[in-house]
Amino acid sequence: MFFASDNWAGAHPKVSERLHASAAGFSRAYGDGDLDKAVYAKFSEVFEREVAVFFVATGTAANSLSLAAYGKPGGISFAHREAHILEDECGAPEYFSHGSRLHPVDGPLGRMDIGNLERAVGRFASENVHGGRGAAISITQATEVGTVYGLGDISAISAVAKRHGLPLHMDGARFANALVSLDVSPAEMTWKRGIDIVSFGGTKNGCWCAEAIVMFDLDRAREMAFMRKRSAQLFSKARFISAQFDAYFDGGLWLETARHANTMSARLAQAIESSSVARLGWQPEANEVFAIIRKDVAEKAQGAGAAFYTWPTPTSLAGQIGDDEALYRFVTSFATTPDDIGRFSDLLR
């Protein structure tokens, strides 16, 4: 019953097999091998246009370099108040962008409110030398609280970005989970809606360690090659990242694993809804479930082997959680089984 994070899950057997098959022999280093080039072409096929792809070690590196790619002196990037780049990157985006700032934007359930975003961006539209100027807008898809931006939401945010001449970044650590939730194509969820750059995550969805920056502006991508090297993110044996993505995309494995994780999330939500000692904080839309549970019940479940985290209470739930209750986060993955859900459901009875 491992619901603490999809980072706790191992690697999908097909990804492991492809890594093993790629271990022998020789290949050009630093991303110039035949397999690397084939995977770059696969990314372009997946996104239905030519893209530039840069492998990096972590989602933090992907997010930080993505924002740094559009950095400027006095630059300010806008993101939801609970976004990963604000709450969980230890200042890396600011560090990689040479001191740029991140400006929080409020909105319910992890999604920026369009009015709040417009006001936040407009505040710096005059590019006052004392106050700073806009540099980028970033959305998290799926969000930190398991919700998903709809296509209309992305288009509306993109319109704000374009009015102010700002690039739009998508933090896609759980890109596949959001994609299958919306049941759309990668192109429809990104560049066709005005996204300029994507942090594309595979690690949470069955890979060993596979993260990438996907750029739709090929001219700007020339600079990213130097930025990645300078930030110590250029893999010498990049074929082992390529091998993972090769298996990840093969036969739609990445969509299969994401659908499974989302399905397990929906089952877990049903189990919580049917319990008399727990209730959902809100309906899940990807592979994260947030539940309000009696503290003694949660402690008993954790003592019985269930792994999950206590979560900070968002403002939207202020006053709705009793003194004997707390908010908890549960994350499902490709490795979650119906039996895991069943055993946890028994603990809630």
C-alpha cells in the first residue's frame, strides 16, 4: 500500500528490459548516437511537429532551465501559489535564472484564476526598473493537487501570455496522467494551445530516470544546448536515457501506465467516499487523491503498512477540517494494484 508518491514506484519491466538491451556495445556519447537521434525523432512524432529535446537528470533541472531559457534581468515568472517551482525546488529556478523572481498567483484547486493572473502580470506590465518585468508564465499539468487544466483553461492563460509577450511553460512531471485524463493528443495539450516549452517527465510514470525539456522554438533551442552543459545536465551516456524513452513510447506504454495510475486513483477515491471515517477533499482528475481522514484512523493505517503523507490544508478547505482530522495525500502509480486499494479500503472500515 505505497501511496506516498509515484516516485516510490520502481521501473516498468519493459523499460528495464530496454535498458539492459542497450548496455552492450558502443555508441556515440553526449546524445549523438543513433538511438538518441531516433528518440528525438519520436518526440517530434508524438508532438506532431519538429521539436528540440534536451535530456536532464531531474524535474527540478527541467523546470529551472526552462524558465532560465526565457530569463531576463529583473524577470518575474508567474505560477500558482502551490506550484512545485514555488514550493519544492529550493530556489533552483531563481538560481538558474540568475536571481529572477517567482510571483504566486491564487486560484482554486491548484489552477491559477485567470483574473488573478491578468492582474498579477499587469502589475509589472510597465516594466518599471524598480519593480521588475514579466519573464514567463508557468502552469503545472497535472497540478500539485491532482487536478488538470482543461484545454479552454490553457488557451485562456495562453491569451494572457501572448497579450503581454510572455512565453508559456508547462511543468509536465505528470504530463501523461493529465493527457489521458483529458483524452487529447500531446499537440492539443501543448503548442496548439500556445505552450512554448515543456518539462516532460517520465520518471514518475515507469522510467528509471528520464526527464526532458521539449522546446517548440527551435531558434531559442540553440542557446539551451549551452545552458544545459553549463548547468552540468549533459549526460555523457545519453543512450541510457534514450533507451528509457524508447521503451516508454513504444506501443503507447506511457499512456497505458498513466491510464492505470489514474484508474487506481479513481478506485481509491471510491473507497474513501464509501468510508464513514474519511472523505475526499475534492474529486481527483489524475493520479493524486486528497482525503480528509480522522487522525487516529490514518495513524492506524500507516501502522498497518500504508504509506501516505499529511498535506498542508489549502485555503479552500479552511474551517472544514475538524481538530481530530487532517488532510492526507495519496498518489497511485503504474505499480499500484487493485489489491493495494482493497486492503487500504479494509483499513477504513
